Amino acid sequence: MFVCTCFCWTWSDGYERQMLVFNGSYPGPRLEANWGDMLVIHVTNELTNNGGLINTTLSDGLYGPLIIHGPATADYDVDLGPIFMTDWYHQSAFILWAQSGMYGGFPVRHNAVAPNGLINSTKNTFPCDDSDDPACLGTGKRSETVIQKGKKYRLRLLDAQADG
């Protein structure tokens, strides 16, 4: 599997911001393997101003679903795939860290409130009606899944919140 990283503009909730993403998508691509498989993932770093590592432990970190198919124990009709539950800050993790008061060994914390929580990391709305911020586009959509009576669904719920 080949993966490419880049800084891209994204607006999951209708508020445009720059993010570090894999293959231009947020969350990153789904990786799937079977029980016992060995994964080899080649990453091409297309960042212009970054070091050699492509990782972070902050809330802006790159992530995506990793599904390992093993012996199934549940019988279901429909697999809805991974459903991410994330928070969505309009500022970068670095700005949030600085605003939290983390200076030296004396943290003075105040928790930033996420302007939005996302379901499946792609669909929610941020109200831009009263905003004069040009990054506030108001183009977000709500996530919807139609469930049919009598069918069994597999939900792969992933809590990827930084402020859980």
C-alpha cells in the first residue's frame, strides 16, 4: 500500500482549516488485513517544511481505521465500516497547547471547548450565519445512516477524540 502525506485545506464542518492528512482525506485511508497478515506500508512525505518523521501525538495527528479480519463471531447483514467520533478544533493543536497555559513545569490549564464534534470525521455543521471569518464557509453536512428494520448491522465505533 502506498500512502502520501500533504498539508491540505479541509472543511469537515464548514470551517476551513489546514491539516496534515494522508492521501488528501480526513480521516486517513482504511487499512485492512487478515488475521496473521504482515502489513508493509510505504509512505511518501510530500511535506515541504517537516522533518523525516510523519507522526504526532497531538490532536492534529494522522489517523485512520485499521481493520483486522479474524474469525467472525457475530452474524450481521450490513457492515457499516468504521465510524469515527472526533472533536474538531478550528485552531491547530499547537495553538490550543499554547492557550492551555502549559509553560515549563507549571501548567495552568483551561480546557478549550471544541466548536464541533464530528461523527465519521467528515460530517457535521458549524453555524457561520453570524461569522465574519472568511474561513467559516458553512458548507458542512450532518452524518446520516439509514437503518432498516429486521437487518443486523455491524458498527465499528472508533473514539478518536483528543478531549474525550
